[in-house]
Amino acid sequence: MDIIALLDRVGEAETAALFGLATGIVFGVSAQRSRFCLRAATIEFARRTLGASVSVWLLTFSTAMVWVQAAVLLDYIQPADARMMAVTGSWSGAIIGGLLFGVGMVLARGCSGRLLVMAASGNLRSIVSGLIFAVVAQMSLKGWLAPLRDDLAMLWTTKGGRNVDLLAALRLPDWAGLALGLAIAALALVLARRNRIGASRLVFASGVGFAVALGWALTSALARVAFEPVTVTSATFTGPSANTLMFFLERNPVLEFDVGLVPGVVIGAFLAALISREFRFQGFEGEANMRRAMVGAALMGFGGMLAGGCAIGAGVTGGSIFVATALVALFFMWVGAMAADYLVDQRRLVFQPA
């Protein structure tokens, strides 16, 4: 069934939600099986160990970039139409929000996307942290924390009412993005071979990146044929988590891509955990760990909304189309995570009694 027939059959909003659901299922299955996690990658990097998590993250990042940039060269995806490119970007938000998000994901032991995957695998800690993340994200979008977020975001913004396309700003050729993606993929495969990562995990790591490209492709295709304006977007979990929460709380909820994405991830990760026999219930190990996770989730909720995206939204989705503030946010997420690991976890290990 083509998109126009699907639109006629179920409607535009419902089609957008179904596309989000499909993207989320692919993401959820792939992320659960590959153990994709930015927090684990940053910790390995901070401890000077380019291990399996770094390899998986680089392969995911490069796969998304290769697929998306190839689609751009074929004129199937227009980065200029993407939501995060079409709005004013915030340099200050990317820096401050990225740092807060990086610290938060170390404290919570997972970024927002990873928490969603683990929650679907039976991790009760992640359910609690994920709910706090979604509530704080909503508060930062439209609630009590929104004025603070606006003030911090407006400290330093991009000019011209749009974000910055890094490839265009650097006057690089159209094929530069694809070439960079292939180079990073080659590095990822070298590291994967050194760490003896199995082919199955590599395939699923690539699947996470493919899910990002799938989201861009589906929303771009829908935008070309829909009667009403359609947001061109892909996998990200700060705004969608807040929107999904409100979808179940509001009297007259609105279907959209975001609302399909989050349940799709849960369904995909749940099925993958069941099939692989990795589904099991886990809880907090003591009050201190619970307090740490709650603080981390709150920092991620505010930081992700301020930065304009989470580790997936800014780090992979925004990075795949070279949104400048998204890449800045990703860099400072790494900085914040490495600093938190050093100040909280590594120092505790050093000073822990023998």
C-alpha cells in the first residue's frame, strides 16, 4: 500500500503515528540487541578504553549518517525542511543543556533512549527514571521550568531564524557528509574487530542508525503528499517522551509521529528481550542509587529540552543532517558525562576502602 492510499484509508495524523511506531520498533529491537548506549561509550572513552560500547556507538552514528546523506544526495531527504534545522538554534542551550544531560545520563546509568529500552526489558529502575525524565521534560517545555529554559536558550542563538547547516557553513561539497560517514564506519569496524564483537551485534548496531534514517525518510515522504503541514523529524526522546506523557493525560490528545515513536520503542525492545530471554525484573539497590537515578533523570529532562535533543535526537538524528547546535550538544554531552564519571564514579573507586 503506498502512502497516498494509506492517507486515504486512515488519515494523516494516524499515518504519522504509524510511521513513528514503525521507526520505534526498529529502533527498540536494534538498541536492545546491540546494547547501544552513549553513556557506556563515554565512560569507556573517559577511562581510555576504546571498547565494545565505543565501537557500537560509532557504528550507529556512522550508519545513520551514511543512509541519511545518501538519501540527501538522491534528493529524497531535504535537511532544510527538518524541524531542528528550520528553527532558531541555541548555542548556549546546546552547551549548558549538553553538559547537564551528560552528567544526568551518568547518574541515571543510561541516556533517555537507553532507559526506555531497559524499561521495556523489565528494569523497574528505568521506569521510575523514565517517568521523572518525561515529567521534567514537559515542565521544561510548557511548565514551571520553561521560563528558565527560555532564558538560558536565548543567551546565544543562531542568526537568521534558522539553525546552521555545518556542511554548508564550511562550504564542503555535497558528498562530504557521506564520505565522513563511511570513514567513521571504517573506524568503527576496525575497533569492533579489535574488540571481537560478533556480527549479530554489529548488524543490530547498524539497525539503530538505520532507524534514524527510516524516520527521516518516512516523515519526508509524508510531508510531500500530506494536505496539512507535516513535521519532518526522526528518532529523538526528549520532546516525544513529554508529548507521549501528555497524550495519555489530556482529554483530547493529538496523534503524531512522536506519539507513535515511544510506544514503538517499548514494543520492539520488549519483544527483543522476550525472544532473547533477557527480560527480567530489576529494582533499585539501595536508597542512594535511587536518589542518584532520580537526580540524573531530572537533569536529563531539563538538559535535553534545553539542548534541543537527547543523546539520540541531537547526537545521532541531528548529527546525521549536520545540524550545528546538535553536534555542539553532542560534544558537551560527552564532556559532561566524562566529568561526571571522573568526579563521581572514578574517585569513589579510588577512595573506596580495600
